[in-house]
Amino acid sequence: MYGGAMSHTQSAAAVRTKDRFLVFGAPAIEDAEIQEVLATMRSGWLGTGPKTARFEVEMARYKQSPHAVALNSCTAALHLALLAAGVGPGDEVITTPLTFCATVNAIVHAGATPVLADIDPVTYNIDPAAVERAITPRTKALLPVHYAGRPCNMDALCELARRFELTLIEDCAHAIETRYHGRAAGTFGEFGCLSFYVTKNIVTGEGGMVLTRNESDAARIKVLGLHGMSKDAWKRFGDDGYKHYQVVDAGFKYNMMDLQAAIGLHQLERIERYWLRRRAIWQRYDEALANLPVERPAPPEANTRHAFHLYTLLIDAARTGITRDAFLDAMTKHHIGVGVHYLSVPEHPFYQGRFGWAPEQWPNAMRVGRQTVSLPLSARLTDEDVGDVIEAVRRSLRTVPRGMALASEIA
Ligand SMILES: Cc1ncc(COP(=O)(O)O)c(C=O)c1O
């Protein structure tokens, strides 16, 4: 039944027209944040200020985290969390090969050595047994990623962190809404790092945040995030009169602006509505694509909350008759934007050259990375958009029986 109905080179009418290209990851933006951005611009205070401080308070409340420090990216959050944890040259940090390069680069920028532990082939999250095998006397921290918004096995990872006295830093770039056994992702370890990048579940354009339990860690991250200037240096131009600051460390320019927080504050108010919408889209994909010869994401685990950040399909050419990359091209021809999250980290030349890694050393991540495709999953999508994605998947896989017209061709 699969393949053969049409040759893969044969062109068919696209599901959508070019001028209606469905951009992968385009966020839902509403009038409230547009007005707040305008008001911020008119106020004259565009940079780090009271809105950033309010966004930190609101996010800390949402995540039930004692402290939160807003920064300009999750990459910055990861870097400063590692520095605050005291990670540096001579230390090893264990992370997953199925992540964005930023996770590994942050470890490199902290001066430490990244060590990869393979993923579980079903959940795509780091496998605690592989983590345990990778621990050495030099291991200082664990940096798991809640891939696609599905929580990692935090019972096992927390137990390892305790047993081997490791700092636990959670990469929550996909996991703002994620919960595990009643607790928010990002609050299990010493640090949790969030992303508000344009494709994320809530956005500020660029933006990130560190969650931490410890007041002194929050203060250190705040100082490191603004040039190493003494705490609250951003207030120096306020109406209390000019304040001198002291530079107490060689810090970075990682601070979030009020212009960004203006967007995030309103996005955060809608986080549940957006989550419900993405869950509904996820469920629709799951039902509509169930009979196709592709691997769909594992169902969410009981007693957890999946953040539904990515909906992925694995395209195995042996089953579908079409390679993953040909499938990506076919979806684009139907004017549906798709993503790849991710080619496994050791596929990239920098890591091969620097660390001598080869993708085959982490076979589960290699397989997923070579077969995975992410479908659009934004709260912005209409029911019609979702129908178009489903139809484009079917057509790209050539699973429409010969002679049978598709709904859009009849219409
Ligand atoms: C898993 C993961 N970690 C880290 C990052 C970096 O986030 P940011 O773009 O906010 O620096 C991303 C962003 O795509 C990500 O997906």
C-alpha cells in the first residue's frame, strides 16, 4: 500500500499556495503584547528594568522556583548556570547528543569538557543508565534536556546527582510547562534554564531565564549577566538619582530588555491556553498519522505534563521508500515549513575535530537525528493549517492510493 502510487520525482499540486507558506515555529502574537511593546518604547525605558523584574517574579511563581533571573537567551542561561555551579577547566559535564548545539557549546565556553550519554530510543531523552556509565571522577555536572517537552527520568537523574555529588542543571528550552511527578521541570536541580526564542512555547523574540533555589546563585548570575557590575546597576539611570556601580567580576552582556519582557509577560498569561491548543494539535496529528509507516512520538507518561513543544516523525527510508531529506523537500514543495531537531551533536565537524567524536558512538541519537522531522506545532495554527500539514505528510509519503483524489483536490 505504501510507496509506488506515484514516483517520488513526480510533481503534484501543492497542498498550499506559495504565498500561504506555513512558516515552521511562527509564534502566536496578540494585541496585548504589541500594545505593551509600544508603551515600553514610548516610556523611554527600553532596557533592563521594571518589566524584566516583573517577568522574573511571574515566571518564578509559575514554575514555583524561589528565584529566577531573566537573560537574553537560554544559551546565556546555560553558560551562567555552569559558571555559577563552579564548572570550569578539568571538569566534565554529561549531556545528551540529541540537543541543540547551544547545550554543548555552553559547556565548552565554561572551559569544561562535554561528555555525551546516549538517549533512550523510545522517549528520546537521555538514558540514566548511559549517564551512569559516563560518570568519571572528573564529572562535575549533569545537563539533561527535556526533549520536545517530555520530562526526563528525573527520579533516576536526581538519584545519580545525589550519589555522585553532581550539580544538576536542566535544559528546559522545550519544557516551560513540563512537570514530572507533580513538580515543575527546572526545579529538580540547582539550575533550570528556559528559552523564549521565537519558536518556543512562549516567546520574547530572543530571551532566556535561569531558575535557581539559591539566593546567592541568583545574585551571582545577575551580576555576571550585566558586565559583572554590582547588583541592580541597571537602576543607575532611574528617578532615584544617579548611582555609582562597582565592577566585581568580568561579566557578560546577557541581560534581558524590558522590550522583550513586555512580550513575555503577556505570553505567560496565556501559557495554559496555548498549551491546550498545542495539545489538541498534537492529538490530531497523532490520530491522523497513526496508520502511516512512520514512528510517532511516544505517548506522554502518566503523572507528568508534556509541554508539547515538538511533534516529530521518524522517516525510515526502508519503511517509507523516501529518505528523510527527500521528505523535508516534499513538505517544502507543499509549502509546509518543517524542522529537524536535531542531527545528533557528533554529526557536526566542530565536535568531531575537537573531541574526536563519531555519530556511531551514540547510535540511538544518530538514528533519531537522521530520521526525525518536526511538524509545525504552534498555538497560532488554525484547524485548516493542521489539516494541510496532515495532507502534506500523506502526499509526501505517497500514501494516497492511485486514482484517489485528496480532499483539497476535490474542493
Ligand atoms: C534544547 C535547547 N537548548 C538550548 C537552546 C538555546 O536557546 P536560545 O536560542 O534561547 O539561546 C535551544 C534553542 O533552540 C534548545 O532547543
